[in-house]
Amino acid sequence: MPAQALAVRGAQPLRALTQLALRPPLVPEALSPGRALHDVSDAPRHGAETTWVAAHDLVESVLDAQLPRIVESVLDRIDLNALIAERVDVALIVESVLDQLDLTELSRARIDLAQLATEVIDEIDLPAIIRESTSGVASDVVTGARAVRPAPTRPSHDS
């Protein structure tokens, strides 16, 4: 097959792809990239700056209109959770965030410490612990006092 025939045959799919890119389905003609290129080529010939500004404004308006739809369509087709799990080091992000936080100050600002202390005291029955502790201490004091107290002396009959 001659080179020219190969080029013509290879150009057909390329032509179709170009047409699809310039005039995508479901995109209004006024917002299609092909229309933007046409409008830029017909822009007033007052200099390169005017043409560039017109092209920029046109591309911006097409992107503003189409990009949200495109992004939404792409996001609907991918599993973000799997993508994040595969490509994002979540532990590194958490570590970085924790390094930037003053957890002591944050907990003081967000936690009612008096209420928390009351709940802990109620849960552990602090009065019972104090009773048990003080009765044990009292018993130890009595036992210790007996151990330290000298034995009573008996009067000697030697004199």
C-alpha cells in the first residue's frame, strides 16, 4: 500500500476524533471549542494583543460553561475512595495536621473539663475509694503505732 494511501486511511480516524473534540455531542454549538476557534480566527485584526484577549475570553467562557459538567462526569465514573487509598498517604496528612495542632489548647477550648471530671468521679465512685483508702491508712497507722511503741517496762525488784 503506498504511503499516500496509508496517510489518507490513517487520517480518517484522526479527522473523526478532531471533529468530536471540536464539536462534542451534547455541547451547544455556541460553546463548542470549534466555535471558539472559528470566532478567534474571525477576530478583528487590530493586533496580536486584541486577538489574544478575545481568544482568552472565549476559552474562559467555554471552560466556565463546560468544565463543571466534565469534572462531574469524570467523578461519577471513578471510585474516589479507591483512588485516594491507592495514591494518597493519609497517615502522612494526619501526622502533618496533628503536628500543627495544639491538642491541649484545642481540648481546653472544646471540652467542658468540669463536666468531664464530674462524670469520671461519678463513674469511679470516688467517695467509696476515699473511704477504703482512709480506713486502710487508719489501720496502718494503728499497726505502725503498736510496732513503734516500746514494750511496757516492769519494775525491777533488785533494789
